[in-house]
Amino acid sequence: MSFGDFEGYPYDDYFKEYKKLGGKKNRKEYDDILLIFYEETHEIFIDGNPIKHESRTKAGYAVIKEAKITVEEYNLIFESVNNITSYT
């Protein structure tokens, strides 16, 4: 699966939700983290496929490590997506 063109619906709504939740990153930073989030979590969260990570928790920690963000920031990213289009 290829990710990367984060314009229009639902991505604009994700970013608005992120800001509403208290997120401090600008749109470019948010989109960069969102790309990492999708790359690391899509298989296990959406497909239930443990090919890349054996659990959702491990996928989440991979996002945190790769994006160099805090657990709190990861939660904001996850919630910004999940609140708009139910990621799980």
C-alpha cells in the first residue's frame, strides 16, 4: 500500500481534529508523522496482519521511535485519525 498524498478529505479533517485535540505540529510535520503512522500500523491495525509488527502496541512504539515523538504525540495522531474515520 502506498501513502503520501494527504490533501482533501479525510486528511484535512484529520489535521483539524489533531489541532482541536491540542496538537502543536504544523501541517507538514503532521503529514510526515502521519505517513510513518500509516506505514507502521496499517498492516496490523486494518488488515490484522502481523507481517511487520506482531501487535498493535509494537506498531505504536515503532511509530514513536521512527517519528521521534512522545507517546502523547502518538496518541494525538492516532485519535485524530480514529475520531474521523475509525482506524481500528
